[in-house]
Amino acid sequence: MEQAELLFKENVDAWIKQIRNELSEFQDIPAVVEENINNIQHNYELIQEMKDEVEDLKQEVKLLKIMHILVLKQKNEPMKTPA
């Protein structure tokens, strides 16, 4: 009977250790989730900034195209008038 009691006690101790270990893992989860949320938010902000920069670059390219067209027109206009 003593051996059965010792075995039972060892099993209970092992279960308690396992439960404590699993609980400590669950306690770490909120910190990990919060870190992931912060990382996602930061990435979202970076993406928004990059979208704004791309939009600005598109506008600059359009402006440069218009300026280039105007310069080409100005070069071609004097050639047309003398003829």
C-alpha cells in the first residue's frame, strides 16, 4: 500500500508541475499577442506612409511628363512659324 501511495503522490506532483508549466505558457500568450498587435500596427503605418509616398511620386511623374511635353511643344513651335 505504501508503494501505491508513493506512486500516486509522484503522479500528483508530476500533474501539478505539468499544470503549472502549461499555465505559465498561457500567461506568456497575452504578451506575445500584444507584441504582434504592435508589430502589425507599425507595419500598417509604414504601409500607409509608403502609399502616400508612391502617390506623391506619381504626381511628380505626371508633372514631369507635362513639363516635358510643354518643352517639346515650345521647341517645335518656332520651326512651324517661319515656314
